[in-house]
Amino acid sequence: MRLFRHAFQTVQSNRRAYLVLNAVLYGSVLLGFGAGLLFPGLAAAQLDSLEASGTGDLVRSLLENPWLFALVILANNALRAGLLNLVLPSMIVPFAGIVWYVYSLFTVGLVLAPVDRDGWLTLIPHSLTVVMEVQAYVLLSLGVYLLGRAWIRPRTVGAENRRQAYVHGLRQLGLLSLPALALLVVFALYESLSVIYLVPLLTKG
């Protein structure tokens, strides 16, 4: 709990950057969603791409096992999206992962854009998943931002050189990763259960 408290204090100390990242990341999803509504062909192309990559078949094969489905969701969100695409690139090039993730969330918005009644009904439970998972990425992005800022401007964290500043930034990123991971774990399970049990109830008939 002390580590979570320190993470919250880090957010409070960097409130402006946190709010800006919220606006940018959620805004990217909303822009993609709006584009998908205005240009249904874009949304259809994204869905076709997912089917062609085998993602659709993988999801359907996991619907009989909610726990395994949740584990796959968590691995995708935490390891592929969070670690490989957001955090690791930014440890090499400052802020690189944030730039990529803005585009990634735009495509998420495209996929979410409903094309029929069932699509709108599916959004009822799935919108909570999107809001909370994006919040996890906001926390990771804040950590990435603090790492990059410390790396580029060591004096902002009272460091004598870039190495010390980099280590300081990694500590802040690590702290913010804890609540981000907690959100991803909880909502991987929620997403699995909602897709398997709740969505079929809403769209039945």
C-alpha cells in the first residue's frame, strides 16, 4: 500500500502532465470513434485486418474458458501493448512509446465504432473496459514522460548527470506501473467475463 501511496503522490506532483496525457489518450480514442462513425469503411477495414491476422479466431477459441481468455487479454495489454510498445521504446528514445500509442488508441476507437444495434449494445459493458484500460496506459505514459524529462533535463530531478536522472526516472516509472498493472489485471478479468456472459445477454434477440 505504501508503494501505491507513493504512486498517487507522483501523480499529484505532476498533475498538469497527467491531465494533458488524459486529454491526449482519451481524445485519440474519441477521434477514432468519431472517424469510425463518419466513415464506416475505415472501421470495417480495421475489423477485416483483425480477422486476417487471426485475432478473431483466437478470441472465439477462448470463449469457452473465461480464465484463459482473461490471461490472454492481460498478456496482450500488459506485455505487448504496455511493455513492448509503450515502455521499452521510450527507454531507448524519450517519449517514443507515447507517440506510437496515440496512433494505436485511434485505431482502437475505429474498431469500437458500432455499425449496428448489437454494436451499440456491446458498448454498454465494453465502454467501462476501455475507460479503465486507457487509464492504465495514462499512468504508464506519465511514467514514460517523467523518465524522458529526467533523461533530457537532469536538473529537473536534482540529478548531477544523465545516468542518475535516468535511474530516477525509472523509479518513477516503476511506481506508476504498479497501479497501472492492477487496473489491467482487474479489467482483463472483467472484459473476459463481460464478453462471454454479459454481451450475449444484451444482444440476444
